[in-house]
Amino acid sequence: MEIPEGRNRMMESNIIKNFFILSSPMIIAMALHTSFNFVDMLFVGRLGKEAIAAVSMAFPVQLFMIAIGGGIGIGITSLISRNIGANNIEKAKIAAEQCLFLIVIFGIITTILGNIIAEDFFRIIGATRPVLKLVIDYIKPILTGSIFIYFSIMANSIFRGEGDTVTPMKVMISSVILNTILDPLLIFGIGPFPRMGVSGAAIATITARGIVCFIIIYFLRTKSSISIRLFSPKLDIKSIKEIFNVGIPSSLAQLINNSSMLILLSILSRFGDTAIAAYGIGMRLDSIAFLPGLGLSSGNLIMIGQNFGAKRFDRVRKISMVAMGITGGFMAIVGLFYLSFPDFFIRLFNSDPALVSYGTDYLKIVATSYFFIGVILVAISSFQGSGKGSPALVITILRLFILLIPFSLILSKYFAVNGVWWAIFISNILSSISGLLWLFLFFRTINKNTLTN
């Protein structure tokens, strides 16, 4: 069988050129993916502070679904890319088909379980009475349409594993255009559409995702170089196990990260809805800042996977180091931009004086750690591309439960809301250094094994 073009591209010698060829569409796709919540927040912000707080509280639940889909998607991308690098095209095809089974399973579980526990869940984490009604109005359509979210995330991982990052970008462009059109129509009741408030934002998102699923199906049938059996996939437990070896630790790492957000929301609830809203805005601005890092680290994962599969371990280390320098540099530039105009970015969402004050302090403190976040993103993706999922989980546990949450509890007693912002800063730097040292030890191990063999 003919080797896909993506593999040939990954095996070329110009690392920086190929890195940007792969990563540029990924950055755009990540930007478009993030814009779902960003656009929702911009429109919802016109409904008041309570609406912002409600969508902020719902954000970690959406991230929960993204963590499941994205983590398993990383496992799929890693397995496909390694098999393509080793020229095992039939195994790559079987690996791709497994995501179709997983999408249905996760979609059904999320829809049923999520709708059952949603109200009690948000009440437990501190939603006040006016915010609770709004957050339920927003999250129930999202939970009900979760299968579309899983499909759009996980199916795109097939293309990335092949080395095709352009098709996922096209998919996200379509999705974001639809969401941006539907948002104001359904939120504010423009024209023949009813005014639905925060629930309109959720329905717009799910509708856009659902329509885009048909676009993805078309691309899988016409653009996928490994020709998967879309309507009669072959179940393969061994491939699912290999996907889970990387995907489950990756998903757990993201889920733990989301859990920490809920804990931080609970800590911040002691300081009122304004502090929660400021954190919600800060998270969205962070998500924009992380776009270069996420896109570049995704390109790194694909290149690492295909070179690791081909046993080009010398290139694996070089690719990681190049990716780390570029990614950290890009994220540092975004951080400097935020630091130059912090109040401007907060006022894009809401001009409440207390909210602007909290949000401005957030950017001044947290944005200075963006370089270190870039470093850790590349380190984790290097492990994942090599078929190692556990480092992502261990580093995340270190960052959140050993560093972030204890520091937040301690520092918030002395510095109030700013204590939480400083805790985020400290945990970003220390976890980055730890992950970088671990990656160097991993490279030393595979080099020794290569020399021994």
C-alpha cells in the first residue's frame, strides 16, 4: 500500500520548515476551536455579570468533554502516526476506525449522566440561585448534543495522525462561522428567532457542531489517505488498548485540570460572583494565549510519532528541542502583549470596575508564566508522540494537586483573590521545570537503548 504523503513530509530533513507546515493549520484550528467559548462569552457578556458567571461555571464541564475527546484523540493520533512511520498502514487504518465506536459510547454516557447530575453538581460547587438557573439553561443543550462534540474532536485526530492538519482547520472554519452566525440570532432573538438568552448560545454551538459532523464524514470518505470503513468499522480490542495507553492518561490529565478549575471556582466563590467572572474571562484569554502552544505542540506530537515509529530517535530529540524554543517564544510574545494592555482585554467582556480590577491583576501575574507553559506543552506532546501517556498525567497531578490547589488555599488567606493568581503563576513555573528534566532523562534512556541494540 502506498505510504501517505504526510509520512514522507515528516521524514524530510528540514525540521523547522516541516514543523511550521504542520503546526500553522493546527494553530488556526485551535484558535477556531477556542473561539466557540470566546464568541459565546462576548455575546453573553451583554446579558450581565450573572450570565458571565453562569457560562464561566459551565466552562469546566465543556472542558470535561473536550478532555475526553481530546485525550482519546491524542491516543488515536499517536497510534496512527507511529504505524505510518513504521509503514504499518493496515494497522493505522484499524486504529482510525476505533474512534467511531468510542464516539458513540462517550456520547451516550455524557448525555444521560450529565443531565441527571447537572443541577446538583453546580449547586455543590457554589452556584448562587440566580446563577444556577442560568448555568442549567446553558449546559443542558451542550450535554444533550455531546456526541457531536466528541465526533468533531476525535474524528479530526485521524487526519492529524496521517500528517494532514489542513482538513481539521477547514472543519473548524465551517463550525465557527456557523456558531458566530447563530449566536446573536438565538441569544437576542433577532428576526424570526426567539430570544433564548444563555441557552441560545449553547444551542447555537451544538447546532454548528452537528452540521459540521456531516462535513467531517464527507472528508473521511474523500480525503483520508488510509481509507477507513466508515459505516462498517472493524472493532479491534488491541488497537483500543493501545489508544487508551496514551489517551486515558491524557484525558485524565485534562480532567484533573478541569477539576482544579472547579476547586478554584469554589475558592473564588468566597470572594463573590465578580471574582468568578474575572477568572472565567482570564481562562478565556489564557485559552487564546495558549493557541500557539497547543498548535505547535500538536505538530510536534505528529512529527515525534512518525519519527519514533521509524526509529529515528536522533531526530526525535532534535524536533523536541526546536519545538520547545519556538513554542515558548511564541507564548512569551502573547504574554507581553497582554501585559501591555491588560485592562483593555478585560473590558472587551465587561466594564464593571471590580471585575476589571480582578481581571487586570490576573493578566499581570499569570501572563508572565506563559513561556513556561509553552515548554511543558511541548514536553508532554513529545512523550505522547513516543507512545508514553503517563508523564502527562503525572505532571498534571504535580502542577494541580501538589502545587496549585495548596498554594491557592494558603495564599488566598493572605492576598485574597490575587493569592489564587499567584498560585497559578508558581505552579506553572515549577511544573514546567520538572517536566523538562523528565524529558531529558527520557531522551537519555532511548539513546542508551539505541546504542545497546
